[in-house]
Amino acid sequence: MFPRYRLVGFCGLPGAAALGRLGTGDPGERAAEIEKVARSYAAGREPLPVLELLAVVANSSPGPDGRYRSRTPAATVRRFHQLAQKQKALLLLNIQPGRASVLDEVKALRDWLVHPDVGIALDPEWEMAGGQVPGDTYGRTDGHELTRVARYLSGLVKEHDLPEKPLVFHQVATSVVREQSALESQPGVALIKSADGIGSPGLKRGTWRRLVRGLPDGVHSGFKLFYEEDAKGSRLMTPKEVLRLRPRPEYVMYE
């Protein structure tokens, strides 16, 4: 995957505009739009559009099984997979686990992950311990758990002779991902740490520097932008500004 491509994507869920760009307007139009946006980030690489669909969404109520999460219907995942195939894009299935097991949620998506153009994105700020409720506090993961997920994906790649799969983990604060030194690269899996966080260009650069400091070997960098929240009281960073970050982000995602 790297260094051939630079990934550029929209995230979201249909009918939920507050959750990201993919939730606004016609999904087909959004898929075509991200292809155009991706070209502005090429910078010597082949741009690869990404649709990052929220496949598991954290909830503030426990739900029937007490897991504080809901799963996106298979019909919706299928529709976005077909859109991704039409646009020659990647489909990333984003997991906000609530109190559910992250690895169990990944395994529940196995029927999609055996496709060559489907990967995983994790949102550990929504990974709650017992007694925690999504939205009240930041959740967290660690390098050991991320390695277990990477190892599972690596097994699928080997079993089904698939191309390298992306495994993205979004990080909004240093507390959200612990023991990063325990994160181990796995064959056939491209690990991508995506720096999250809302704010002005200056604030976002500061967050970037904190989060990419000591980036583990074999982990690629990503950067997240927010169309509305970043622009409140400031402005959205331009592609040229994003590409001036060091290390240069290899995945740029818009919410």
C-alpha cells in the first residue's frame, strides 16, 4: 500500500450528518467528491479514495445487550462496498465499540473483510471500560489490543491471499492509546495512526506534533480534518498545509 498510495477519505453514516461527510447528501455524490479531493493530495503518489463507514456506533444508552453500541445494517455496508468498488476506492469499516470487545466487533465483520478492498478503522476514544458511558469520557486502547486486531487481519490476508489491508486507529489525545511500544507490525497489514482533534491550524499542528512523537517503527501517519468544527472561529487547513506536516500524512480523512 505504501509508498505507492496516499489515502484520502470521507467518514460518516447515511442519515447522520453530525457523524461526518458521508452522512450528508447522496452517497454516490460523496463518493465522486472524495475522488476529486484525493487528487489534491497526490504529491507524487497515486491517490486512493477511501469511504470510512461507521459500521459500529457508540451510544449513550446500553441497548438490549448492554454494550452501548449499535451495528450498521448489512444492507448499508453492502451499498457502500458497491460504491467503493464503483469508484475504485477502499472501504474502511469504522468501529466505535462502546463496551463491546473490539476484536469481537472486528470478527463480526469477517464477511466483509475477506474482500480485497475492505479494511478496519478503530475509534478507541469510544472504547469504554465497565462503568463508563460513551460521551462522558474518553475511552482507550493499548498496543497489545491493536496487535491482536492486526494479527487477526493478517490471518485473513494469508488465508484468502489478499492484498495488504489497512488498520487505522484514530487518536485524539495521548491518553487514548497506551503502551504503543507493544504494538507489533503483522504481515499483510498496514498500520496507520491517525491524529484526531478539532481546532485551528495552529492547534492541530500542536496536536499532530504530540501524537506523532515517538511513532513506532512500521506505523504510518494519518491526519483528520473536520469540515464544520475546524472552521468554527478559524478555518479548515488546506491540502498544501496538511502536506507540509512532518512526517507527511499517508492517510487524510475528512469528517
